[in-house]
Amino acid sequence: MDVLYLSREEIISLATLDDVLTCVEVAYREKAVGRGVYPLVYEELGAAGLDGFRSNMDIRSGVSPCRGLFGAKLITEFPPDSSDRCGLPVFHSVLQVFDAKTGCLRAVMDGLGVTRLRTGAAAAIGAKWLARNDARTLAVVGTGSQCAPVIASMKRVFSELERVVLWNPRSHERALGRLGPIVDGACSLNPDCARLDIVAEAEGECAIGSADIVVTATGSKAPLFPAVWVRSGQHYSCIGADMPSKREVPSDLVKRARVFADDRVRILEFGEMRGAVEEDAILAYRIVGEVGEVIRGERRGRVRPDDVTLFDSCGLATLDITFASLLMERASRQGVGTRLQL
């Protein structure tokens, strides 16, 4: 069996930022009218870190009917301070893509290379359809590897974006140390980011209160800020809560917001809304619909300029598969990648 393998570097070389944004938007649109999400498998493996976080594995699977493909992405997350880690990365991942007609394995690729690009794009597509068009300031909560793709994607969608404020709730020193690499990473993905004023802010209230768009991208298990910091007209793209134990925003924010999902069933099981609904079951009715329905014109996103909107994205494999389809086509045409005989 002839199987394509793509490394992270090859993935980056094959697709532009516009390609990724288009794939994500198309995937959301198609998902809104058909099945695309399979059940998520999650398992804690032990090896707790100093903060009590336990290593885990999750498998996200789904289908892209329009492309005749299905697949699964396996992700492992191990605390960096657990025994025997020796400075290894926290995350490892592999994506497998299969032919929907024959069941044959078509491609294997670096899962993180795909995930980081499409997750940043997902935050931006959510904002594209739900934020105010005159957004000028972006706040990113968290300073991990997702920051650069988020900033690059937001600048592509909001060309008039002027300022980005980074806030690390745990360590301002880490934010300062990460500032240079984040700026470099964003500019490498989107040269227009060189025109942005990107700063690290020590005070969370200043960071969030000053922003038109807020992206939360952490592994937090509890709300990171109080709802009193939220101001009218803001949009929140929440991309960190992708497991039952994770949560980034307070219930009182949900009470104020028009909430949209990548998948309305999944967010009640694994997304940001899970914790809010556990505190107050009636908050489930704050879910207006899915972002794909807004893209298709079936739901209204922002109704008034002073609306607070929230996009709860817990991560769908159908985005990975749609993006992988483009990568496979480009790799075949350009002779990129390694052919494996399995």
C-alpha cells in the first residue's frame, strides 16, 4: 500500500495562510449540513506533573464526505515536569487519512503541524463571522505555541487590526520571554504582522478590557478572569477548552453572550460550555447555533454592535481532514513528501 507521509516542515511549505483559512471556513460550512464528527476518545495515562495535571491521550476522528476521506488524529499530552520527560515537548500528534470508498490508508502526517495552523484559523474564522468589523485590538490569553498562528490568521482576516496584547495569567516573565518568538512566528506566517504593535501586558484586566477580540488559548482548568472585565461589543474565540476538565471563561460571560459552537453537541461534552452548564443548566439555551450555520446564512451572528459574542471551539477532526486533503493534492502535484510502502 502506497502511503504519503508529510513532515511538519513539508506541511508549512505546501499551504499558505489563505489556504488554511479557506479550508477551515469550508469545513465549517459543510459540517453544518452533514455528518462530520465522530465520538472523541479520551484517556488519562498517569504520570501527573507537579500541578496535578495528568498525562493523557485523545483521538479525534471525523469525515469529509465531499472529499471522500475520513481519518483520525491521535494526540498525547504529557506534563513537561513529569518523570523521564527530559525536556521533551508537551504535545505529540499524528494524523491518519483514509479513503472513504476503499478504507485504505492514504496519508500520514505530523498532527501538530496541521493542528496549530487550523486552530489559529478557526479562532479567526469565528471572529470573522461574529466580531465587529471595525475591530482594531486583539488580546490573546496564553503565550504558548498557538499564539503565532492566531495572530497571523487574525491579521489576515482583519486587515485593519493594529494592536495585539499578550497576557499570560500565570507568569508575566514568561510572556516577556516568549514575545520575540511569537512575533517572529506570526511574521513568518503573515508578513503583514510586522505592522502590528504586539506587546505583553502584566495586568489581565488591562489586556482584556482594551480588546475588541479576545482569544483564550490555554490549558486552564478554571476560569481565567472575572466577568466584570468583559465589555460590550467584544468577541471571544475560546480554543483552549478541548477536554472535560478544561475551562477558561466564567459563567457570567456566557450569560451575557450570544454563544456559537463548532459543534453544539461536542461543546456540552468537552468544550467551554460544559463547565458553565454544570453550574447552571439553563445556560445551554445560550447556544444560538453553530458557526457553520452563520456562514451559510441560516443563523444571525452578531445582531447589535454592543452584543458580546463567544465562539466555543473544542476542535473537530473534519477541519484537519479538509486541510489534509489540500495538502495531499499539493504534495502529489509538487512531488513533496515521502512515499511509504505499508
